[in-house]
Amino acid sequence: MLRHAYTAAAAHGVNPDALLGSMTFAEHAKNLDPSSADFSAQLAEAIKGALTANPWMAAQAAAPTPPPVPAAGGADFQGAGGSGATSLDQQIAEAEKAGNHALAISLKRQRSALPPQ
């Protein structure tokens, strides 16, 4: 009987979880006879009565889902050359020449993470 009530609740605009948690509905529903020919009509009346007595049981519209995040566009600039751009190897050489070993190590790690060309 509870399964029928749960399914029928949504058809009548009632939150099924709230309906089945209602003591008032449980008291009224225990008098229903599932083998009766008009069981569906009796159940519908019980659900409508529960909603009338407890308007807070009304089903709420689902929150809208946010639109999907678009894929990143543009070109892959990794390793792209250009006027005035310093290559990673040049940056490593400059850092070693300047004695900045921490920067040189960091740049070497970046270079090792790049895909082979």
C-alpha cells in the first residue's frame, strides 16, 4: 500500500516522502482496503485530503541545473616560439649563468614535464 501511495503522491502534486512521513495520512490510509475495486480513488482522496490539511507537503519544483561549462578554446601555446620569447633552454642557461640554481632546477622540471617533440 505504501508503494502505491508513494507513486500516486507525485501524480497529485504531493511530496511522496512528506506524505509517507505524515501521521495524519498514515491514520487515514490504514482504513483503506487495497483489494477494493475503488482503492485508487480512495487513495487519491486520502492524498488530496493530506495535501489540503498540510499545504507544506506540496511537491517542490526541482532546482534548475546549471549549464555545462564550455570546453576551453584557443590554441596550444606551449613551446610556441615568437619574437622576443625566450625558450625554456635559454631560460635555464641564463638562470645557471646568474647562479640562480633554484630557478634553473624549476625550469628543468618544467621541461621534463613537457611532451617530447
